[in-house]
Amino acid sequence: MTFSTAPYITRGRVDSDGRLAEASEPLASLQASCGGVSGGALAVPELREIVSKAKAYGLKLSRPFNALGDDSRITGWAEATPTEDGGCELGILRWHAEPLGSSEADSQVAHVRRELNRAFPEFSARLDASQNILTSHSSAPDLVSLARRIMQRPGRPWTDYLRVTTSTNDQPLHWRLLDGAPVEVEGSARRWTAWLDPLGTIEPGAGGFVLTLMSDEVMTPPAVDEEAGSELLPSLGEELAPALRRPINRVIAHAETIRTKLAGPLADIYAGYAGDMVDAGEHLLALIEDIADLEGVETAGFKVELDRIDLGEAARQACGILGSRAQERSIALVPPPPGEHQWARGEFRRVLQILINLIGNAIAYSPEESQVWVRLDREGREASVTVADQGRGLSEAEQLRVFDKFERLGRSGDGGSGLGLYISSRLARALEGTLTVESAPGQGARFRLLLPAFD
Amino acid sequence: MAFMTGLRAPIPPDPTEHPLRVALARGDALRARSGPALQHLLATQEHSLINEAVVAQVGGMVRDLAHQLIEQVSISDREPAQDRLIEGLVAIDGLRAHCQALALEWRLAVRLETEMAVDPVLTPLLQSLVADTDPGVGSLAMAALTAQARFAQAQRRMQLPLAELSAELFHAVMLAAREVLAGNCKDWEQAEARLRAAYDEGAGRLSLFARLVSVATGIPAPMPPIEDAGVALWLSTMAGRSGEPRDRTACAVADPSLGRLLLTLRAVGVAPADAERQALRAQPDAVLPRGLHDVGTREAAQWLAAAQK
């Protein structure tokens, strides 16, 4: 009967108000990745549930838990023993971290992402029971010619309009064999997957199907053809972004409700899925904002309003906004001291946007316990603000590419779009300034925004 | 004395609330409910969700729980208190279902022993886990083995130790016992505090098996054959890997319609033909429902999730 008193890998103590009063590693880091702070409310959802049950029952509990760390999925086994002061001792018997993107659990994450994408497909069509297309709708520029072909010759099997790459048979196969099939679409360079959702209650498919096409690849924007493209397509920045933000915000809000089990008890694995939906939704939203910004700066009529601004004030504001994110990663963020000014000609809002992008990157790609400095300077007729970090630094080849559109420097899966620095450098140019980088591998990086000084 | 005061109490003015009419209605309702239960008991075959043996086993476990609680307090008139305690325990939905699941699990273990010589305690897979190169797995398997031996002994005696309940059920049992005993005996409060302090969910058999499933890499994927794993480890593996509650999985194994069992096996990733073979091990006489070959693992999981609403 004494088996469960085996040595704990890590321990924690939760006080009577549900705050994690003490925690050793790796529990302390998990608390931070789940959005909690040391000494604040226990933020790991499934551990919180175990602790509150142990307290409510006055019983020692022993249960499995799942959690999402910064870059790993954690499965473990926790024991919670209520204490006399109304708190709870937390002991972790098993702790298993798997990097995201490697395992079976991740195929579940991928599955959820896919489900989310299916809610916002780039192409969807309603099929009848024989898989003939009745209506279709597309929001992707590279599927416009597909939509046109369907419009010209409607009512044929969907497999007539595109090519199922795994099948040599021209006739529609059984829908189960086509569900999830890779397809090629004329006019699109991307690889697509077709999904069929059967409708009808008695026999699946008796009421027809919903066909959705989705692709894992983000569309590469058409090269120079900007004007021709803008005639054909709705503008993402002005028209689509507001329309997309609302449904995605609703998905995030509802998924958040499910994740936190506000509407009632739920199997933990589903709460986990909901958490993934929140993440994927937030990523999607950030992507839309980036793309809308991009469209803004790339439009010929993009204007900035130049004014006398204080780079010191902009830097301090940006640091204030990102302070908590830096704290979560135990990074010391050092803004210019209050009272230090550097006057330049620019648009405050845009400079703030650039600084938030630079400082945000520095925080995201620096090791924990490191420092990020923001400094002001003046060189001749130019005022500058520099963001320096202690990250891994950039090679010369990387420095050449870092401001390119969609450049990720080999990173993936961290929610970035590869647009931030590109947008920032375009903004800097619009402000009649420049954005430069100095770095060497292992030496950290210094991003510097130079603007005309204003005396 | 209670019925005397009942006799002398004023009759309510509303004729529909007349005690005799209330008694008439209650009796009729009871008879109406007992009909289907009797029919079910008489009609069912040997291996099914309810039969006399399962009812007796569940009744025995509940009586044993009541007995353990009464033992904790000093009480002059034990019999009526124990009866009311049993009544209170039987009214806990989750406890009934849990005892039924345990009874069904045990019956299956006994049948596998007689028909296929699978030991209900020490099975080949558990034996290999005890000898695992990872000492953590080995000692956990040993603890699970010991707990399984206790379980076998207890089931043969139709007993269920309080310590084997999950925290939720333990808490519900404490509340039911408090209702009956707190008024009758002075020392209930101390007894409850003692029982709660001694409780350790992690020492229970089901917790040990669940932990073993979560750490042991030596359990074949997607599912080990039932004759290698033994019923206990097999059920815990299926529950752990499918995310379905273990009690529900245990009932699914005894359900002759086999739908839930086949879909759960499929959802865990067992190939259709293998799932049917495993299901027939548990229910040799059952008629397999058709169509499993058309069902994908994703679909199986979706159907299970939808059926739980």
C-alpha cells in the first residue's frame, strides 16, 4: 500500500487560495508556459482540477495529467494531498515531455488544426449523392480558375475539375476512398487535400456531401502582378480581414470556453483539443493581421504622417507592452531610462509597431534568463533606436535574407508568419529611414531603426 | 413508534394525497418497474450485463462496503443502520455502475481461466513487465500484481475494500454514510476524518494499472491479446489508450451486442479482423455485427464520442 509514496520527480505547494506558493523545476517552468506566474494562481488546467478535487473531497488523489508547455507536450502523473491549512501538496510521479511536431500526440494536434482549417476552407462545394457539384465557393486566388471552370460547366462530378493524384480511375470512387485524398488543381502550384463530409442520416452520403479543399502551404503571393490581382480579388486588408476576424474570434472564444470547461465537465482529451483550437485560431488571427499589414505597406498609395516624435518614449511604451511576455520567459527587458530622449521625424504609431516587432522577436528567440536591451543613439543627421539580444545570432547569409518576405530562417511551428521583419523594413522605408541588422553567430543580434533626426 | 404517529397524523385535505392512494400509486409503480427487470433476469443468457450472479456479486460488494463503514463506529443497533446504509449506497449511480463493472470484469477473468487457462492474477504480459529493464516499470507492475491478487481474493468473497474506490466514489460513499450515521453515533465524525486521512487513491488497483499502462513501453500496441494481458491489464490498456472510462469499457466487454467493444478496439487502432477476433475471445457465442471493415479509426472514435452525449 505504500507504493505511491515513491520519490517525486518534482513537488509543489498550493495554498488555500489556489496559488502555487512553491514549485521546483520543471513544474515552475510549466506554470510559466501555461501563462501563470510564480506565486500566482496554479495555471496548469488539469493540475488545477486535480488539486481542487483533492481539496473539495479532503482526499489524496493520484491521477494522470496532460499539459502543453512552450514547445512540448507533457504527460504525467500527479498526486495531490490536501493539507490542514486548506492548501494542497502536489507531487509529480511521472513527467514525460515530447517536443511538439514529433509524435502521435502531435498527429492529434495536426488533426485539430486540420479540423479548424476545414471550418475555414479555401474552397468548399456542395455535392449531390453522386458527387456532382451543385454549388461552390472559393476564397483563394489560385483557385479562381477552378471556380470559373465549374461555373462554365456545372453539374459534373467534382473529380472532373481537378485531378486526384492517387487514383487513375476517372469515375468518382466510393467517398470513403476519396476522403483525405491528395489532389492537384490546374492553376494552383499548391498541393491540396480533398475532404468529403457525408450528409444524410440513414446512409452517409444519401443527402450529398460537402467537399472542402485545403492546403498545408500558404499561398505565395503572385509576383509582380499586383494590379491585375487586385481587380480580381477582394482586398484582404480592407474587406476580408474584418470579416475573418469575427468568426475566428468566435471560434477562439468558444474553444476557450470548452478548454476551461466553463460549460461543464468534459473528458480531458477534448479540453486538450480545444486548447489546440485556441492556439491554432490565435495563430490564424495573427497571420491575418500580418497579411493585412503587408497589403497596406505594399499598396502604392500607402502614406505616413511625419511628425516630431520621441524615440525614447516609443521604446519605453513598446517595452511596457511586452514586459509580461519577457517576464514569462525570464528575460530581462532593459528600456532606455526615463528622461532619455531622442527626437526624430516619423509617425509614432508606425515606429511603435516596428519596435514591438523587433522586441517581440528578440524575446521569442533569446534563451531564457538572458537580457534584451533597447538603446537610443544619434549619428550625424540620423537618430536611432537599437534592439540588442543575446540569442544565437545570425550568420552573414541569414542577415541578407532576414528582411525578405516569408523568410523564417528555417524555423517552423512557432506561430510566426515570416512577415514581421519584412513589414517593419517596408515601414522604415516609408518613414524615410532604414532598418539594419548587425550580428554574428553566437553573439546575439542588434536590429537598428534609423530615422532622420528632428532638432 | 414511527408508524403509530403516522396513523394519528391528520389526513391531507386533497384526496389525491390520501396516504392510501399514495401507497397505491407507489406500489403500482414498483410493480411496473419490476416487470422488465424480472423479464430481463429470466430471459438473458449466461454472459450478459445483468444476471442473477452479477446482481448477487454487486449486492455482496455493497453490503461489504456498508459493513466496513459500520465497523468504524460504535453503535448499539447495528442491523437497521446497516440496512439504511445499504439503501443509501445503492442509490449512488456511479457506485452501482462501478460494482457492476467489477463483477463483469471478474466473471470474464474466471471464464478465461476455465476456458483458456489464463490466470486471473499472474498473466504472461504482467510477468514480463515485472521483469522489465526499467526498475520503475518493474516495481509498478509488481504493485499492480499484488493489488490484482487482493482483488481476486476480494471478488471471490464478494467484497470491495473502501480503499479501492476512486476519490469521487469514496467521497460519495462518505456523504451517504454521514447521512445515516452522523445522527446515530457520536464517533462518526472522527471515523470519517480517519478514513479520509488514510485514503490514498494511488494505492488502489485501478490507479496502479492505469499508471502502468501510461509508463510501460512493453505493452504491445495497439492492443495486446487478452489471453496474454489478462482481463485487468487488457481493460486498463484499452481504457487508457481510447480515453474511454474503464467501467464503461468493462461493461462493453460483457455486452453481447459487441458494438461498443468493436468500435473501441477500432478507435484504439486495432485492425478490423483483429478487433473481431479479440471481441470473440470475450464473447465466444456472440453474433458479430457486420460492417466493421468499413469503419475507420477516426470514424469509430467519432461515433463513440457522439454516443456518449
